[in-house]
Amino acid sequence: MVSLAHRAVLLARPPQFAGIEAPSVPDVVGRARLDDAAGEGAFRQVRQAVLAWLGGRKAVEATLSSGLHQLDERRTLAVANTYADDGTEAATRIQLNERNDSGFWSTTMTACTQTHGGLVISVELECADLAHGVHPQPPGLIRELLDVLPVCDGPSRLTRMPIAIHAEYVDYLRDVLMSPDRRMPVLVAAKPLAHHGTWERRWRDITRGAAGMASLYLLTDLAAVDAFRGLVYEYHRVAPGAVRTFLPEVDPAWRADGHRHRVLSFGRLSDRADHAWSNVVGSVQQMSRSAAVPPSLNEVTFPGIDSETAARARRHALDAAADTGTGEGDLRAEIAVLTGLLTEADTQISDLTAGRERLARQLAAAADAHRRSEDDLDLQVVEHMETLAELDQARAELKQLRSILHRRGRSHDAHPHLATPSPPAGFEELLDRIGDLPLIAFTAERRRALELDDTDARRAPVWAGKAWQALRALNSYAEHSTSPTGFPGDFYAFCHRPPIGAEPFPANKVAMDESDRVQNHPAWAKERMLPVPPVLDPTGVMLMTAHIKLESRGSISPRIYFVDNTAGPTGQIIIGFIGRHLTNTMT
């Protein structure tokens, strides 16, 4: 059995091949890793997959014998093998390089034995000098390997096409999701209630892009959907037409865990103008980038076409130079030999320089990733401390109120059983819930809010939860403002000193105006001309400066912009914007 992952990283290693114009430093845009490929025929099956892939690319009579093969003026095929002391094959490397109108492409497949048995296989796609608009996709060789090798991730089979799950097999799917041995994501889709061409095309594109990087499953009908929901509860369910990305370590009994596993609804998948489906593949590939390369792959060398061949060529060249005579012809021959050695030295220097650049880029990327992780951790610590402070304050107030009720003989009122709805898992669910708030009028672009779900899948549930609290606070303020007694202040005052029965939002997250510099900057002010009902302005837009901060740090820092029209013709709060931070002096 084997387990496979796909990984996209940056790597600067320009390979040198005869007959191919040297590219600029290429990027590795795809890497698939297969572990523990068992069986005596594993190497044979790997070659079978390579030949099938080469045949699909119309390679001319491709041969997999060791050496460098010039397929044509634009393509070379390099093959190398190593053997153990007992003569058994230990590793093989096959590399196809081609330059065409779209750029330089190099696909490398490396397979080697592991100390505990079986094979580990890597497939890499390197690209450079790409034409405008060309977007590399994972190597097609990955799918060929899936066809000939039994590939598994823990108990889950990895396949080119999704595995159909009928109602009687949902137990197996639940076990896959909960398995501690699984390290890759699982994509679970549920068929729509009716045929839908756009949905089917996009699900097909998702499975094609994620094959080998995630397990793929399809709930075949409503009976399977209902049976699956019965096992994983509402928190982890997959509705008809939806696609859910399950990360490792699923806990169906924990409501909060459901937020980790992102859902893309049928409405978004079937909307031709909505391209969020591509983020499903993108997130799977992003997760694959963190997969570690096994040491056996990093340590394997192929002297047959690398150092040994180069050393032999140098020895022959030096011997040829030493054996020349003193005549003019001999000297010319010696000069030619030495010129060749200089050319080879230049090539080696170029290789070393490229290697140094590769390491520098890797170090820079690692430093950037570390910085982002540190920033994210710092932000989470701050938010956690804020939450603890709010919780301590709420507990202190609750304790005091309960004491008062007990002293007044109303102990039964001190411990009410209140139903508390769970926060929305994302902005799509948030927008669906706004209708539950009668004094909130949402006129903003849905797209801007939904983009937050796509921008950062980990942070989006937190932002959506805060946005829901903010909207409920605005609705509570509107209720008090439009009541017979009214409220003598704006939303900030409401949050700073909330009246009895109010549902406030942290006042330090509320700003009732923008700075003069922002309002006087034409472009920045134009961004804040946001949609309103025509009864407020015949043009349909109005300058909005009052806003709520859903996050105070980072480049996204979502905001809610609103207009207080509780004293106007609508009697509502108008929400003109939910989305990432608009331009100001700090962006």
C-alpha cells in the first residue's frame, strides 16, 4: 500500500540538459509524494505509469534505459538508476524537460526504497519563463500513478475519481474522517437534488485538481446525506450540492470543531459568477505545501548522470590535454580541450550560484512563513486575553445579579435555561441569518463579505462570529432607539454604557467617524460611498464613516460600515459594507 501527498513549494534549481535552452531559475509548482509502495513489482508499476504519461504527451518512442535521450530539439529525457549491494534496484529517477511557446517545463519522478521496506516516490513539476496567463497544474503523472498503484492515506484510498458513498457505507466514511492515521484532507461532496451542469463541471474540476492531494468522496443521494448527518450531527454535515473539506482529527461530537472544516454551498458552486470553487483546490494544495519530504528522498543520489559522469569526462579531457605534443595542431587541440574544461567550470559555477539562490529563496520563504505564524499567534493571544477579560466581567456581573435575585427570594429566576444559537461558521451563513434581525437593512455587496471566507479559511469563522455579534448589537441598539422611551445617544454610547436588557458590542471596536485625512482624500472617500436605499439618497449611495472593527491587526482586518437611520424614514441600521479593511493611512 502507498500513501500520497501533493506539495507545491518554491525551489530554485535550474537543471542543465543538452539541447534545451537554459531557463531562468524555475519554481517547483507541484510535488507528489508516495510512501510505502509495497510489492516486488513497484518499480515496474512506476515505469508503467511513466510510459502511459509520456504516451499521452506524444513523446517519440520514449525509452526508459539509463542515460540522456534527446527526444527532439525541444525535449530531453534523462533516466538514472542506482542499485543496492545485492544487485537489487534501489532508486530510479526519470526527468522530462521541454521548452515550448508557454515556457520551460521539467517533470521529475524519483522513486527509492526505504529502510523499513517499500518505496517512496516523488513527482515534481518545475516551470520557468512562463508566458502570460499560463497557470501550471499538478503533474498529470500523479493521476497515472494513482491508476496503477494502491494509494492510501491511513484507511482512506486515494483515487483519480471520487469514491461513491451510498447510505450503507457512511460508517466507513466516518471512520476515515476520524482516523488518527490520516494526514491529508478529505473532500466530501453531496449530489444536488437535481441535475446541474455547472455544479457537475466544477466538482469535476475540483477532483481533477485535488487528486493525489486529498481523498475524494461523493454522497450519492439524499438517503446517503441523511445517514451521514445522523453520524456526524449538524456540526459536520454536508448538505445536497455542498462540498466540505475535512482536515485531519475530526471530532463529530464537538460543535466548535465543525468550524475547522470549511463548507462550500451548492449556491456558490452553481453560481457561474462565483469562482470560490477554485479555492477548494487551492486550499488543498496549500495544505500539501507543508508536507515534509522524507529523508530518503533528500539523500538519494544518482552518480550515473551526475558526479561520476562529470568526473569521468574531466579525467578524459585532462588526459587528452596532457598527451598532446608541441606542434601547432597539438597546441590548438590542447586549447580546445582546455576551453571545454573552462566551459564546464562555468557551468558548475552557474549550478553552484543557482543552488545558493535556491537556498536563499527557501530561507526567505521560511522566514516569511515564520513571521506570519508569529503574527498570527500574537493576534490569537491578544484576542484570547480580550475574550477572557470579557468572560470574567460577564461572570462577575452574573454572580452579582444572582446574589440580588437570591436575596429577593427569586432563586428560580437566577438560573434560567436559555437556548443560545451557535455563531455562523462563515460569512455565507452570516448573510443568510441577517433576515433574522428586523432592524438591520443589508445593502452591501455580498461578494465583498464572501471573499473573507476565501481569503483566510482559518480566521473566517472567527470574523463571522464577531460580525454576528456586531449585527446583533446594532439591532439591539435600533430596538432601544426606536422604542417609546428611546435612547439618548449613538451606537458608541450604547456600547459604552448599555441600558438594561441591551446587547452591546465592545466599545473599543466601534468608530463613529473616519479621520479628516481619510474623508478629504478623494479616492479613499469614494471607497466609502456605499449603497443605501433610495429613500435615503436618490443616487443610491452615501458616504459611510461609522464602522466596526472585527480585527485590529493584519492586512485584512475586516470592517462593517453602517449608517444609523433609526430616526429616519427606514427606522433601521443600514449595512453598506462587510469586507476587508478599506484604504486608509495605515494600509
